[in-house]
Amino acid sequence: MRRLGVALALLALACEPPVTPLRPDAAAPDAGFDPTGFHDPLSRPMAPTLSPGDFSSAADCGGCHVTHAEEWRTSMHAYAMVDPVFRALVAVRQTEYEGTQDQFCLQCHSAIATRGGEIVDGFAFEELSPIALEGVTCEACHRVRELARDYNSGHVLDPGGPLRGSIRDPMVSAAHETTYSPLHEGSAFCGGCHDIRELSGLPLERPYAEWLTSPAREEGRPCQSCHMPTYRGRAADGAPERDLHEHRWVGVDVPLTDGFATPEVIDETRTRVQALLASAAQLDLTVPATMTAGAQLDLEVRVQNLIDGHNLPTGSTFIRQLWLEVVVTDATGAVIYETGTLDENGDLRDPFSEVAPYGDDDLVSFHSSLVDGSGNPEIFPWRAREHFTRSLPPLHDRVVTLFVPTAAETPGPLTVSARLRFRSHPPFLLRALGLPALVDRVEIHDLAAQTAEVALTISGGP
């Protein structure tokens, strides 16, 4: 099995666009973080700063907030602590640092457990409390009083205070005190966990930082406008009908484990993810109407990010894969050119391919790459010292020109097919993490596709 630290396609191959380095921010170390140590007084405390027993479970909340609780149960927030890929990545970091950095990933995936003293050095998931395993549970958000920073679990939890949310005139309830919180309506609230900086200050995940310079921000539309769309309903039993925010937070992930939800719910999630991705990009293919057999076919592919709020892709782009597949066939169906196709293991033919490493000279990808302190490609973020991205900023496009040789005897017409493809996890990573059974569960989504035909003429002929 190849080690995860083997070479990664970083700098663009022949036709790749220039990569953009994501530099550490001078203010990146967490507020109160001691540069000589690991702990942070807010999100990675040396001693418990709250009691997990002071937080209600989602099941308790669902007694009154039925619809929102049902939505949450199908979400990636509920999946945060049972995700086998996350657990496997935590295990690798746990092994490398002998448990001393266990709180880093858990500070967002289970803030209640991390601040409540359950995430100790060398912890085991199986030994955590039920509320810890709920991950980003209801009160992990609705007990937030303020935001100390807009990254790395910057939320200030207030288990003794009122429940806070975006309803401006909440009902008076005998179950708990409730108050309106403008914080919960803004993108910074999401950035508090969805923007991640390593201990070195290296930016890893940046959707909120991307939103800050986006057209969506200029137009006053926060993350919630897309990822928590509104509908008419009742927030709780006996509450008036009003505009509610959906609590599914649809993104790019579909649960990979059995038992997390029913097959029907998983299918519904898949449909929602596919619909979201289908609206994310546009692809335009330009080819000549005719050319001479034996000449070089110059084809142009334009890819545009249709998302106005963040880059494409966004989030953990060093794990996600977004790439361009182009296949050219002749009149018999024989392939005369291909890029972005997969090897026998289902991997891109990039440096991580076990079958054909560096086997795709024209590969065009839009995800990102990590580099360690020696300049070597890296997949684990805690080892990385540089981060290069090829993602498309909001509403931006990129034009790629590919050059396809043909033979004088090539039978025409040529068929050119282009697809922009995405998947949440590459197979080589799942195999290296000891999760080969999940490889076939990761779906490839085609965000956009186009086909064109090129007529061939014979040199010297009509």
C-alpha cells in the first residue's frame, strides 16, 4: 500500500492553471494560544470549562421541535462524530502525536465534549458520552452567546443562558428561555467552525474567508441563504406559522455508513446533494466544425463557478477532488485522446495512482494540494507547511486549451466529450486509511457536461 505521504500533483502539469498559495496569517494563532504549547483556553482547554451534562440532547429538543430535529438527524452535523473517514484521520493524528493533539479536530466536531473534558489524550470514540457523539448537536449552536474568532471553534458557549436563534419574536416557553440572536443569522457564525487554520497558522478550509470577498456578501446574502433555505412551518408545537430555516445544511457529502439513516433518507440526501452540485458550475466546449485528418485538434474548455458565495470547490479541498475529463473518440468509437479518466483502482492518474503515477500529463484539477517543510507533497494537514489551491473564486471562470493529435487515417467524425467531475473522497485515501469497503460508496457527480462533433477532411481532398 502506498504511503499517504507520496507525491501529490501540486504545481500544474502541462495545461494546469497557476496555483495560488494560501499563506499563514500573522494573526492566525488562536486567541490566547501559547505558541510553545497546544492548548487554547476557548476551544482546546487544558481543563474542562463546562459540563456536558448541562446540555440537552437532540432527542430532548425533538420532543417539541419535531421537524428541525428530524432534519438535523439526517445532516452532516449529526454525522460529524460517526463519520468513519473522520475517525480514521483522527486515529492517524492520534498515533503520530501520541494523543497530545486529539482536541484539534474535535474542537469543532464535538465542542461540548472537547470543552467538557471528554477529549483527553488517547481518548476512544467508544468511551464518549451520548451528547459527545451527537457531534454538532442542537445546543452546540443554540447555546452560543458570542463569537471570539471566526475560525477554529471560535464560539463562546453559554450553557446557563437562554437558547438563541434567528427568530426575532420567539414564543415564551416553559421549557427554556429563548432570545433572538443576530449572530445566528450571519456568515461569521458558520465561519467559527468551517474556517480552519492549523496550529502553524496555515489556512486549511476557508469558505467564510472566501465569502468575505464574494458577490454574495456585497448583496447581503449569508451562508444560511443557500445552506439553510427557508420554508413556512412551525418551529415548535403550538408555535405560530412563520418562515423557518431548514436544518439539513446540504453540501457535498452523503453518509458512507450503514445505519446512520434509512435508505430512503440517504436517497433523499443524495438527490439534494446532486441538485446543489448541478447548480454549481457551467462548462462550455469549443471545437472547430471541421479539420483535416492528421492535423492537431485544438479544443477549448471554459469552466465557470456559478456560486456567488465561495470558491469551487471549497472546504477541505485537499481531500475533495474536482477535475476535468475530456475524451475524444473517432467514428468507430476508439479513444484517440483522454485526460481526467480513472485508472483500474478508480484513482486519477496523478502521483497518487498506484497503477499509473504521473500518467496524465494534461490533467486539469481544481482542488488543492499540501506541501511539507521539505517541499514534498503531503495529504495530512498537520504535516503541511504550504497549501496551494486551484479553486475557482465566486463567479470566476477558467479557460483550458487542450491539443489532440490525430492520424491521417483517423476515421471521422470525431466526438469530443467534456465533463466536470467531483467526488468527496479519493479512493487512494480511503484505502490508505484502511477503509477499502467505502471506495465503491463514494459517488462521482458530474457538475456539467457537453459533447461536440468535429468533421474530418482528407488532406488534399474537398
